[in-house]
Amino acid sequence: MEHKDRLTRFGFNYLKVLFEESGMEIEVINESQNDKNDLMQDFVSIITSFCARLYGLRRSRRKTEQLLKELQIEKKS
């Protein structure tokens, strides 16, 4: 793969060990040479993932509230 984040956003090393135990190898073409950059990228990816979940829950809640309001309006009619 070209970049390791194409396989997973974080936890790449766990997958690498798992594949190696199975006799396979993951080859990354553009591997970062700086561990600090890798750590920061992992951190940003985790925060992004949790934010997406949070906003998804909020959107879902708003849709549910809207649906309930429409059902109440129909019930009154």
C-alpha cells in the first residue's frame, strides 16, 4: 500500500504483527520516518473518528425528534 493509513487509521502495528504471525508482510511505500509524526497522526485520527460518531448521534437524534413531531401532527389531524 502507498500509505499505512489506507489500511487503518490507528493500530497499524497490531495488524502488522498479526500478518507477520500468519506469514504475510505489509509493505508500505511512503512510510513516515518520524515517530512523533506517526503519533500525532494517530491522535488526530482517533479524535476525528470520535467526533464523527458524536455528530452522527446528534444528527440521528434530530431526525428522530423531527419524525416524532410529524407523527404527533398527523395524530392530531
